Amino acid sequence: MHKPLDSMRLIHWASGAPMSSKLPISDPDPDPGLLGPDSISWRLHEEQWLITAGARAFLMQAAHPKVAQGALDHSGFAEDPFGRVYRTIQGMAILIFGTTHEANTMARNLNRLHHTVQGTLPESIGRYTAGETYNAMEPLALLWVHIVFVDSLLTAYKSFVGPLSDAVCEQYWQESCRYARLLGLTDATLPASYAAVQKYMREALASGEIAIGPAAHFIAQKVLYPPMPLLRKQWWMIVRLITVGQLPPDIRQAYGLRWTMRHRVAFRIARGVGHLLRRLFPNALTRSPLVNFARRRVRGEFCQSTEPVTNTNCGSEEKL
């Protein structure tokens, strides 16, 4: 029950970074949490291939100058880039699959941390001027972080699992707004539809809200070309390929990342191999132990069994 996600284990083996041996959620209370087992989010996240969204999401988030500078100044990203990405993924997993108590606790912890992320931009970039202040709780910075996280997950699903209808993408976006509101966003800031999200992203680069500066380039270098032993570098070439291949062309170009016909062909091959592996090894590389735990929890299986869990509030009325 406390085994790490198999796909996460592969990513961490390739990077050489340490990872926890436990799932990020453990509360056995059969509370469905913010979204619940009937949500589109739980259904899509049963596919472990969504882990391929992680590096892409981080590069997309870093395209916002204030987000990138905050990551460098306050997160220890330079010393531990994979740990930073891993903790972000784990935190979002708790919001999506945890009990109401777990989700609210995580949201409070993130908000408390974000309130301390403040500073100034060292140089002018895009529509921002040198010396301008940043704060991780700024609505537009929060919005960019959220929408590119959602867009990256949907892009990964479409790339490595299968097509999604407009209706499914719309429902996934609306469900994501439930935890976005816990993190400081409001209906006045959140786009009303997924179509509006896509329009916002297309216009952000042209408006100067999104601009790739030195901080973003530093983050991209750390994610795409991390120092590691030669054997792991060969594996990381695949991670780099599928990360860059999922970036929007304008963002990829702004980062200065080469994307030739050879890269495009290799990306198509990687997608094909991914589809094949998904069919050949559905239990190991498709069905997420995280979602399986959450579904079993909602069914009340841990309150009826003797399996060890770290929290024993089965049936508790405590809901924050």
C-alpha cells in the first residue's frame, strides 16, 4: 500500500534523485476529498503516464519571470531541482486524491509557504522592470502556475494515452478550479472555461506576461541537462525528448530549444513505444497505486481491514 508509483520510480532512477517509499496520502477515512472517485480527474490520473507532464509543467511555470525568480530565490531549486519538482507533484497529488482533511492541510501549508516567497526582479524582462517586486500569492502568477499544470497533464494524456474530447477537458478544468480556490485563486481570476484557458495561454507570450529570461533558462538547463552519470544521461535523453516535444512551439522557441525533423520523428517513436508499453504492462505502467489507494479508501476497505496505515481516524467527524 505504501509503495511508490512505478513510473515515479523509473523517473527517479533515471535522475538519481532520492524519493520516498510511501504514497503521499495515508488517511484511511473513507472521505472522497475534493473531487471523488466519479470525477474525470481520478479517471485520467489512473494513467501513470501523466508523470511525463512533470518536467514540461515546470518549464512552463518558469516561463513566468516572477515564478522563475521565486523558484530560484526561495526553493533551493539550484541545489535540488528534482526534489523541487517531486515535492510539487506530491503536493498536487494530495490536493486531488487526499481526504478533505489532507487536502485542506496541504493547501494551508502551501499558502503559508507562498506568503514567504517575496523578492524583487534583478532585471527587466517582458513587461516587468528591474526592481519590481514579486510575491508568490500574486493572482496572475498563481493563475499561470495553475493553468499550465492543468494543461501539461492534459497534454501528457493526449500524447501518451489517447485523445480527449473538448467536454472531458472542460470538466477536468472545472474540477481543477476546486483545489485552485484553496490556493488563493478566485472566480474573478480563473478563466470560465478551458477554451478561455487556451486563449489566455496563447496571448500571454505576446503580451509580455510570459517571457523567458535568465532565471527560466537556468531552470531549463537544470531540468533538461542535469549533471549525472553517463548511463543515466542516456535515459535522460528520453525524458528531455518527451518534455521538449510536449512544449507549445512558441514556448519551445522562446527557450531556444532546437526541434528539428529528427526530433519530431524521435518524439513520434517515443509516443508509439509508450502506447505499446502501456498495452503490454497495464498493471506496472498504467494503473496508478495512488488512485487505487484513494478508491479503496473511499470504499472503506482500510477501516474494515488490519492493513497498517499511519492515520486511524476511520469514520472521524473531523473535517477542516
